[in-house]
Amino acid sequence: MDNRSLSSLATDSDYDPNSMPVDKAREYIRAFLTPVSAVERLHVRAALGRVLAQSVSSTMNVPLNDNSAMDGYAMRFADLKADTAVTLEVVGASFAGKPFWGTVGLGQAVRIMTGGVMPENCDTVVMQERVTVSGDRVTIPSGQQKGQNVRYAGDDIKRDAVVFERGQILRPAELGMIASLGIGEVSVYRKLRVAFFSTGDELASIGQPLGAGQLYDSNRYTIYGMLHRLGVDPIDMGTIRDDPTAIETAFAEASRAADVVITSGGVSVGEADFVKQILQRLGEVLFWKIAMKPGRPLAYGKIGGAHFFGLPGNPVSAMVTFYQFVREALLVLMGVPNPAPLPTLKAVCITPIKKAPGRTEFQRGILAPDSDGQWTVRVTGNQGSGILSSMSQANCFIVLPDAQGNTPAGATVDVQVLEGLI
Ligand code: AMP
Ligand code: MG
């Protein structure tokens, strides 16, 4: 679908903006994403959470040398006997970072500590708990295996291997692996800039008194949090009145300042019309009704060079829509070619759920082991799209697919785990 214009989607035979399946919407969005290309060199520690712009290769084996996995004695296996103990002469020691440089002859052994380099000619390590020491003699019982307790050079990382491909997100383990190769700097994509604002005359910002019928703008805080966790640069553009001039100005400024613009509110029926007109002037934006609950309205498109996501205003809908569509899209834009989907597992649902077929539902759930250690899930209670406490109590979404109807208690359901989501 490369190089298509957004408006050409309308020619697809199954394109229905008023009833868009969740997967179809994800697929369409995916087809129009162009990742950032600018690259910067960062110290490995500063690269935490960033995306590699260049693969990382190893110029060495990790570990560099064969070494001992235990505190004990290193020897030649050929000196040992299968059925009787053998006494060897201890001729030196190999400590981690202080190798034994001598040679080990017939009938000899070397004291060795964990991480100590295997002396030349030695191929086997016997744990210190298994031996008997007397002066410079060590007695090794029968029944040892050739090569036991030895860690080989390159066991972790082989020389000349591509260790990480471009597009890899750098988590703590990756930082450690890069450091273990002695590499101090990496090339990563620049941070994605994401501007966001809320729309609605009913919204007040923290610090302002609430007028009758007003509520505090919470979406700017959930969206900030979700963006921050993903490792983008969030740009908070505030709360904008439902006023055409103010909204047009905000869209124009946001699209100049950022790679991505995210708004909440203003895309539901009734409001969409005037926002639609503004967006059609500034760019190319599609308005969809997704076959899902919560989170039906979603606008997606381009404003100038910026990608645009118009999320529903309801606080739960805004979060669900972010996790189902925006998160993965942002990862692609950050330079991750194939982001892993949210981890999904099966659990027994202990509460019955009422549901009409024809749309995907994302109920907020609490996943916990029961007394037998079996993972079970229950809904958080009130599933209204304005009940933000349902997101706070939840540690997962219970995902009920389009075709599914009512779900009895005891049924197995899919859950997407929310804990620790980047
Ligand atoms: P809308 O999508 O603009 O029609 O808004 C739907 C509902 O979400 C309304 O009840 C709004 O008051 C509420 N809402 C919209 N934006 C926000 C926000 N930023 N924070 C909290 N609630 C909001
Ligand atoms: Mg509104």
C-alpha cells in the first residue's frame, strides 16, 4: 500500500469508515507510517529506551576466554580415573582477572576460582566441595565428566556476530550486552516529538476553578504518561476551546512542532463536523467509527508532515484507543519495524460479561492467580467509558472479539497484560 494517498482508501471494496474492524484500522494506519530517519550517537547509558539506527556487531568473543563456572580445581580429564580417586599436585592458581600463566603437566592441577581463565591443557573443573586437599595435593573422586564446569569463549556472544539489528529497542539487558562488548556509544534514531492537546469548552486545567458543568482535563495527563513511557518527547499544548480559530491555530502549531499530533475530544458525532472542516483544510484526515467498545470514534491522517491521531474524549476511550492503535504506530515511527503486540494470554473469567456481537470489547480486568495458582480474571466493575478508576484498578484488558456474544462465568478469555507497558 506504499505511496497511496489516504483518500484512495475509499476505493477499497471493504472500506467502511462507519464500521471499521479493529484489525483493519491498525492495518490502514500501518500502511501510512514513515519512521524518523535522523540519527544521533549516544553514550550507551543515555540510549536506554531508544531505538538502534545501526546494527551492533561484536569484534570479540564474550567471554573472551574459556573460564571456570565454579570455585574448584582445573585439570586434564585424561589424568582422572573412571572408577577410583586420583591425587594431583596443585601447581598454581587462576583467579578471575589473574590467570595462571604456567603449564600444567601430567598429574598436575590448578586452583581455580569462578571466572578464572582455564589454564593451557586443562579441560575440566571439579568443584571444591568434591575434593580433599592436603598441602599441595588435591584428591579428585571418580565419576567426573570431561569439560564439566567450564564456560567457553563466545558462549554468550560470538565474535563477528550481529548482536542487535537496527530497530532494536534498548532495554537494560541490551545496554549490558553492548557494554560487555566494550562498546561505549551507539547510533540511535532521534526522539519522536509528539504534541498533544485536549479540546472541549467543558474542560478546565489544574489550578483553574471549576465552573458549573466543568471538569478537569485528565486526558492530557494519561496521554502524557503513556507517551513518556514509550520514550518519545511529549509536547503538551494545553486545553483548547471548541472554537474554530483556536483549534485551527493549535493544529497548525502542533503539526509544525512535532512528528505526531494527538488530540482528545472533538471527533465524536456532532463535534466532528467543524473539526473535520478544519482538518480537511490543513491536511488529509479520515474519520472512522471503529467496531469496538469503548472508543468508537477515531480520526487518523496527516497534517502537513505530521501524523495525526484524534482520540475520543472519554477518558477510558482515549486510553484504550491509545493502547490499541497509537502505541504500535508510535513504535513504528520511532524506528521499530515490527513492534511486538501487547502480550496476550488466556485466563478463566470468573465474572459473566454481557456483550453484543459485532464489535471488539476491551473490558478492564484484574488478572490474579486463584488459590490453585490458575490465572483468573474479573472485570473491574463499572465499565462506563468515563470511569477512569476502571483503568487504574485494571492490570489488563479482557479482549472479547467481534463475533463473541455474552460470556458466562468460567469461560476462557484473551487478556492483554497492561503491567509494565513501555
Ligand atoms: P467528546 O469526545 O469531546 O465528545 O467528549 C466525550 C466526553 O469525554 C465528554 O463527557 C467530555 O467531557 C469528556 N472529555 C473530553 N475531553 C476530556 C479530557 N481532556 N479530560 C477529561 N474528560 C474529557
Ligand atoms: Mg468535546
